[in-house]
Amino acid sequence: MNIEHQITVAALSAIKFLYGVEVPDSMVQLQKTRTNFEGNLTLVTFPLLRISKKSVEQTGQEIGECLLANCTAVASYNVVKGFLNLVISSKAWISLLNDISSKDKFGEKEITKESPLVMVEYSSPNTNKPLHLGHVRNNLLGWSLARIMEANGNKVIKTNIVNDRGIHICKSMLAWLKWGNGITPEESGKKGDHLIGDFYVAFDKHYRMELKELTEKFLADGLSEEEAKLRAEKESPLMKEAHEMLVKWEANDPEVRSLWAKMNSWVYAGFDETYKALGVSFDKIYYESNTYLAGKKKVEEGLAKGLFIRKDDNSVWADLTNEGLDQKLLLRADGTSVYMTQDIGTAQMRFTDYPIDKMIYVVGNEQNYHFQVLSILLDRLGFKWGKDLVHFSYGMVELPNGKMKSREGTVVDADDLIESMIANAKKLSEDKVNKLEGITEEEKNEIARIVGLGALKYFILKVDARKNMLFNPEESIDFNGNTGPFIQYTYARIRSILRKAEAQHISIPKMLSDKSPLNEKEIALVQKLNEFGSTVAQAGVDYSPSGIANYCYELTKEFNQFYHDYSILGADTDAEKITRLVIANNVAKIIKNGMSLLGIEVPERM
């Protein structure tokens, strides 16, 4: 039983004994004692005054005396107005530290057969271009969120929906046919997603040139500038060809479908390399080319049941006016689907494949309205989790030099970003790494990979996902401050201390004697370690990787302050040395586990 629970149970018992009233657990409000007061935990007595019918001071004194007499965890107390400050006994802290030591995954809940199944969708790339910085934030958030849900005792399915159909895909295909000369990724020396992305950019370049020429022609014919632009867009031969290709794709034209399959296979191979480098993966991948048909079928079923309406032009709509929204198009007049239809189809296929209890979509905040509507439609169609689906809405990520534009080829490429982060880490850590004896070049490269990716992931995940953010590569890789490398360096430092202890034949016990010495800063560290469980639980409630990130930083900062003030291996007594080694070992364990929830590795040496 942890300390907070012991005190809560004892306080409830004290309230019943003193005032003859049983109160709910929520009435016992415990918080960390403020640093300018004596104590470790504080019980807020204000909510209890209507029960005690006494002053805040007297209520605090009475409950404090009762706790002191009946709860072994309480060593002493003091009352400051409506706050009962409790000093926790050294034995209770040692017992808590032993409990933390005994569990490899302290603070995380076990997954059982009865655990709910949560599906997390993230990534959602288009097959006409490589992954970029925006995708990096999406993938890191999705992966971390999946790990956090697992740590809260949920079974998790990580899933991806690939946008592999539509006019944007046809643009890349047409450009490759026109200007590619049959080139393959192997011949070009490029990853497949990069090669196809080049042709998407090429299409846009030629299209813009074509629009400019046509607009000038129509201006010369006497049309206004606006009329000339609209006519140019309407009569663009390139865009007409792309639309013709899309029609052929929809009609299952074997030649178009064969080209589509070949070019997509190049892109998927490229995506897989990027996912592997980022350290993310999926349990199941869905493709829009399959799901849109399932969506159309589901919409037709809903129409037959009177859930939707068909208008005079043959288009199908959902009337959401009773929900305070407008009407939403589901099928165009020509019977083709829209994104909403595809999402309904994807939901249908997933629900058939898995007994989903909760569905979490990791998608940017520009799609907030879309998911508000999707939730209503899925609920209307009978999906048990539809009403409560979670849209994990996140903000844009930018670099100091501005936004990214895929069509213009100015996108911040994910592969380039990963490569540059690792290169920067290697350059900055060379002096530190070179001090390590007997380290090979391969080991140096591995440390640089771990540190570079750790810097990237931590900088992105420490920010509240709902906010737009500015990613600064130089700032992210600093070895001081709230950064991934700072936390990784502290972990490596602790591991070095533990290796030195092992070399001195000092064995670290699994359990400490309840007479083991603890000073105030050691108690503060044990208390901070104990907060990991509540941090993980809150991150699961709030869907907040940033909560985990900032806890890891706070724990690291607290350990470094302790290490600055006290020697571990040079402690005055053997008992102090052993106690500090046990604390350090658990700090390293919680840092490693916490960073793992963010998808971040920690190096044994650095």
C-alpha cells in the first residue's frame, strides 16, 4: 500500500471516529507540502469544516493527532491554517523505496485478458510524397500515445491509414509517364518515396507554367484576370489528363492499376525505411483504395434505413442540423466518395477486424470539424465507440524559417531531418564520446543515433500537443536544460556510477533495511519516483505525452541537484552508500521507462 493510500484510509477512519460521518475518498485531498513548510504531504482541511463544525486549526489538530496515533506512516504533523502538513516516517519512505525497487515496471498497470482494446491511428501519409516534419510530429505523438495507453493497462492496436488513391496520386503517376523515362528508385539512387515526390513537384511546376501561358492567352482575348485564371484552370490539358487517369483507375483499367501498384510499392519501401529510422511501427495498415468501397456500402445501408437523405441530383447527405451543425456530403452526384465516406469505411473494416472499445485518431487540428461530424455519423450507424471516439488534435510544427509547402518542394523532409539530427549529435558529443575508453566507431555512431533521435523526439513531445510549435534543431540537442540529451546524459552518468560500484564488488540489495539512513533530499527523490505512477495515469486520462516528458525532466533535475550536493560512492558510511546506490538505480530505471513511453532510447554510455 503506497503512502498516499495509507494516509487516505487512515484519514477517512479518523474523520468517522472524530465526527461520526463517513465521507468519500475525494474529500481527503492530499498534495505535496510546499517547500517553505515542514512536511512531505499536506491534507487540505477546508472541505471537512462542514463536517467537523470547528475551526480550520482545531480540525487540523484533531485529525493530525488521530493520524499520529493510528498511522505508522506519519512521524509528526503541523497545522498552518487550513493545511495539515504531515512528516512521513523514514520507515515508510524505505518501505516505498523497496516497493519501487521490486517492480521493473513500477507505476505501470498490467495488461490482462479483460483489458479494454484501444486502437490508435497515426501517420496517415499520402503516397505521392515522402514523410515530412509534420508527419514526424504525428508519428511520434501516435507511437507515444500507444505506449502510454499500454502503460495504463490497455491492449493497444497501432494502425495506419494510407491515402493511396485520388487526383494527387494520379499527378505523380502522370508526371512519371511524361518526364520519367522509366526511371526506378534503384537507377536514380533515391528512396522510392523521394523519387515519386519529385514527380509530384514536377507536375505542379509544369501545371503552373501551363496555367500562366493559358491565362496570358485568355487575357489577350479580352477576358478579365479572374475570368482568365478560371478558364485556364478549367481547360488545362495536364489537369484533364490527370482526371482522365483517375477515371481509369476507378474503372480498374489494368494498365493504370499496374502503374499505380508499381509506384506505390516504391513509396511503401521508402516509408518503411523512415518508420524504422524513427522507431515506429504498426500492427495493421489500411489503404483508402480498399476502404472507400466499404464506406460507400455503409452509406447506402444508412440511406436505406432512413439515416441519410438523397437529393434530386442523386448526391447523398447527412442532415446534422439537429446536432447544431449543417448538412454533410457523403456521396457525390456521380456516386464517388468523399473523405468522410472513406473514414466510415475504414471504421467498418476495423470494427470487423477487432473488438474495439476506444478509437483514437491522431490527426492535426485543421480536421477538428471533420472528426466532430465523423463521431456523430459513426454513432448514428451503430458503432459502439463512435460517440466517444477521441480526436487527438495537435497543432502545426514549423521551423524558424517558416512553414512547409509540399507542392513547391520546400518541405522539411523527415529523412533529411533525422540524418541531420544524428550528424549534429555526433559532432557535439565527439569530445565526450572520445573520453570513453575502448569505444569503437560503430559504438560512437550508435550513441550519436540514440542522442540525435532522442533530441528530436523529446523536443517535439515535451510541448503540449494541442499547441503549434517551433522546432529548433540547435536548441533541441543542447546537453543542458529541458532536452532529451540532458536526460540521456544523466541516465548514462548513473549507469557509470553503478558500473563503478560493481567494479568495487559492491552489491546493490533488492531490499533495504528499514533502519537505512535517508536525508531530506533523498526523501524528496523517493517521493518524486513515487509520482511516476500518477503521472502515467494522468497522461492516459489527458492523452498527454508532454506530461511524461516533463516528469522525466523534473526527476532528472532533482537527481542532478542531489548528486551535486552528495557523493554516492564517496558517502561517509557504507549504509549511506548502499541507500544512495539503490535510489540512483531506481532513478535510472524510471528515466529509462519514462523515456521509453516517449519512444526514446537511453545510452548506457555517453
